[in-house]
Amino acid sequence: MNFLRRFHDIVSNQTLDFEDKIYNLLNFGLDVFNLEVGIVSKIDESSYVVLHAITPDNALLSGTVFDLQGTYCVHTLKAGSALAFHKASQSAIANHPCYINFQLESYIGAPIKIGDEIFGTVNFSSAKDSLAFNDDAYDYIELFAQWLGSELARSQTKEQLIKNSNTLLKLESVANIGTWEVDLIENKIYWSEQTKRIHQVSSDYQPVIEDALEFYKEGTSRESISQAVKNATEKGDKWHLDLQIVTAKNQTLWISTFGEAEFDGDRCIRLFGTFQDVTESILLREELKQKQAQAERLLEDRSMLLAKISHELRTPLNGITGMLTTLIDEHSEEVRAEKIKVALRSADILLNIINEVLDFSKINHGELKLEPTDFLLKTIFTDLTSLYTPLFKNTHVALKVENTIDDSFWAFSDNTRLSQITSNLLSNALKFTESGSVLLKTSIEHAKKSQSLNIEVADTGRGMSKGFLESLFSPFSQEVDAKNSKGGTGLGLAIVKELVEYMGGTICVKSTPNEGTTFLLNIPIELGKEQKQDSLIAAQDTDGSELSVLVVDDNDINRLVLHASLSKLNIKADSAVDGQDAILKCKQKHYDLIFMDCIMPILDGFEATKQLRADNICPKHETYIVAITANTSSQDKLACQQAGMDMFISKPFKLPTLEKAVINALEHNEKVS
């Protein structure tokens, strides 16, 4: 029993580390067996590697490698248990390499096992004879081998745990996932390093249960986690929630928390789970939701637009086709003139609807662009007054105008959009006013370094309810009562608001039911440069008979309309059905003026113009080329200019615009001659 006591004293000594315990146990074995050499080895396939050794001269170093077949341990491993002999020279292994090389007479050894696997051996030997080994010796060597196997297994397990822990920490960091645990017996809480990082606390921070819940954002998030903890501890319910926390650095994050409970009988003793920062994915999810909602909204707008427009287009189309149909058999010049006016007015209404749809589409797709020019600001409102005055004549509504803008005030802005904004407001005011007046008031407001345009349009009409005012600028929004239903696309005011804000201005509205409505606009205006003004020539005074003109368009009706319009200016033009035909005709005959459609089959107007200019068939100083197209964007205008065209006219055109092109061509022709 003495050797067991000493063995126990060595292995249980907490002041010794593993290496010291092995050294002491080897020394103790040498004393017990009265031998000279003690070795702990590791078997690596056919190699015998010395891990620890005690020899008389300390010549055997750790790491020394022998051939396994040249050691007595090969027999120990074959036996699978403790093996010993005390007179090798007189035994069956007298010819073994170990005896021949080292003359070792005595040996006792045992295999070291980790689980079912052989790790190595522990053995003692000597060159001198020894007494036969008794059962205590076998017990000691077996006990020593078992202890070594147990300690090595624990060491490997510890190393693996450390490795796994390091791997887990890396995975936590990469995936932004932390772990946590709540010991309800000790009332303690544990956070992994990643959990602490997500909470933005120091690595030595020690959380307490009450404070941990305070990190959750007050309101829904804190209430949800509190309820989840309660359900887990009382009912054993697991939870997996996406909630918000406010970190120690006051940053709001989205986290995904998973938790479950551990019970001892009916008592909850532990809560544990994971904690992940999912801010990026939540924000991405919300962004996708917004985009989906926007797509659905656009789809709904499109459906409403198609339904609304298909209805609104029928009225002007009915006016055009109806009047033109009845003109066929009409012989009275006076009646014919009236019907033509109705048809033209219907055409204007149709064009306005189409323009509203195009503007709405541009706004929806972010393609709205301003095209500022230098112009006299007052003339816009003067022209609008002239345009709208006849419309008020046959009504019970008076048009009042207060235009205090200076006659010489040049502005740099988009005059077309300013006119469109004011025109829409005047049209609405007239539409919803049965009696009384409509006021158009314009002025310039000067600041130290800037100026802005004030526009006021006030009417004494039906007014609007408070509820409708809230959705006034929404697309397709119209207030209709049982007495008086007014038509329209419902896009006008939505477009007005977008245009005003796009120009950097503001719009507000005041309205009282049955008393009237007032729109107040303020739009920043840049100062413009004074421009040379061309005098307008009346259509009947323009004679283009001296010009050689070519009309290029693939559409028969478009060519017919253009020829009819040019005849008003004493022009008889030739025709080409596409760009290729135009080039052929220009090679055969010189033309002073060409009206070129842009979109045509075989060869479009852009390429045809480029070839005419590049091949010197129609040099720029000799031929004036006018683009005439249904495409009206600034990119289209730029493309026409880059192709070599001199002027841009959008379809449907009006005679004064066509006249301007002829005047330019005449002036161009005079310069050449």
C-alpha cells in the first residue's frame, strides 16, 4: 500500500504540473523496480518517439526516434497489456535488436491508451538482472499507464475545447452572432465577447439581468422580450424575435435573439441562446418592402391612369371625329367654321391630356428636366391673359389680372413650365367657378442676393372641403358632388406641385366651401440676360414661294397635313417617304429647307441628316434642316442638334411655329445669296 500512497501523493499534488508529475512518477518507478531507465513514449506508425526519459547519464533526449521493431515495446503492444522479463539473455528474445544493441536484461512496460486507441508506452529497463516482477509491479505499471492515458485524453480534450472555443469566437465575429446564458439559481448572466461587442460594452463588462433588459429599446421591443422571458420561464416556450436595442454608445441596432429554457423538474434553472446583429439585413428588407410598395403603387397608378385616360380621351376624340364627320355634307360656311372651331378646340383638349400623361410619366420615372432660357418674365402672363380672356367671355365669371412685374425684367428659367403651372391653375379656377371672378396676381419679391416670383390665383368658386384639401395634390384626386361633376384626368394639380417643387418653389392653398379657393406660389427666379427680340410676322404676310422645300415623313397623313400647312405660306413642297429616299432626292435637286421626321424605317432622320451634312449633299450654309417629331425631350433635341439639324418642332405643330421655320429659312437663304 505504500507505493499506492506515494503514487496518490504525486498525482494529487496541485503544485506540480503535468511534466513534473511524469518526472516524479518515473523516478518513483525506478525506485520501485530498482531499474536504471524510465521512458514515456509515443508510437507513430512504425516509429518509437521518446517523450520523457530518465537515464543514468541523461543522454536520452526527448524527441529521440527509434524503429519500433528495435524496441521491447513491440512485444508490449502485441500483448495489449503489461509485459515484463528480468533475464533477456536467457529468454526467447535474446536475439532481439534491443538486447543486441543495448544489452537490456530487465524490462517492464504497459501500453498507454486514449479510449480504444494506442498512444504509446510507459516502460522501465536496465542492463542488469533484476528479481522477477511481482503483481504489485504489474499493478503499478498498469496504474501509471492508465493515469497517463487519462491525463493525455484530458489534455487533448482541453486543447480541442480551446480550439473549438477560438473557432466559435471567430465564427461569432464573422457572423456577428454572440451567445448568452442566464443562471437563474445563481442569478448571474453571461455574455460572450461578440455579445458584448454588439452591445458596445467593454470586454470586462459584467451584465446583470435587470440591466440587460434595459438595453432593449423602450416600447414594443422591451415589452416583447420581457413577455418572451416570462413565457419561457413559466411555460418553457422558445423565442426567436427581431427587436431593437440601444447600445451603450447610444446606437440603435436591430438584433435577432433566440432563447430557450432549461428545467429541473418544474423549476426553470437556466436560460440560454444566441444574439445576432441583423441591422443590415433588416434595413435591406425594409428597403425591399418600400420598393415593392412603390412598385405596387406605380402599378396601381398605371391602372388608374389607363382607366382614367381611356375615359377622358373619348370626349375630345368624339368632338374631333363628330365635327369632321358632319362637315362632309355641310354647305353653310358659317356652320362649317363653327364646327371646325369645335374640332380644333377638342384637338387642343386632347393634346393637353396627352401632355399631362407624358409629364406624369416623366415625374414617376424621375425623368423630368427643366429647360431654362432667357426671356421677358412679364410676357408669359400677358400672353396667358390674352389666351384666357376669350374663354371667360361667355361665362358669368370675370378675369382680373394684376401683373406688377417690370416690363424689362429678364429671367433665366423654364418659361414653358411657368406657363404650364399658371395655365393649369387658371383652367381649374374657371372650371370650378360658376359666378364671380378669378384673380391672377403676379409680382417679383426681391431679397438681398436673390429674387422670387409670386403667383396668386384666387377664385370665388365652390371651394374645397378640409378632407379633400389633404389629398389635393395626389394623382387622380378629384372632388365630385351630386350637383356638378367636372371632368379631367385628376393629374393637373399633382403635376403643378411637382413642377413648383422641382423648380425649388413652394405652393400652398386656402379654400372655404362655397366661398372660393386661393393658390399661393413662390418660385425662385434667376436674373436673365437681355436677348435680341425677333418681330413676329403674321402668317398671311409670309411668302415662302421662293424656297425649294422637301418634306420627309413615312406617314401619309403627316405629309398631307404638312403640305396643307405649307400651302398657307405659298409653298409647294416635294415629298420623301424615308431618310434613304430623302438622300436620293437631295442628290437630284437642291433644297433650301427640309422638314425631317426623326423616327422612320429603313433610315431615320438623324442618320439621314448626318449623311447629308457629312457628304456635303446639303451643306449647313446652304440648306436649313428642321426636325419635326413627336419626341419632345431635351435628349431628343440634343440628338437633333448633334445630327446637324438647325431647328426643332414637336408634333402636333401649329401654323405659327411652322411659319417661324420658314422665316428662318428665308433669312438663311438671304445670307447665302
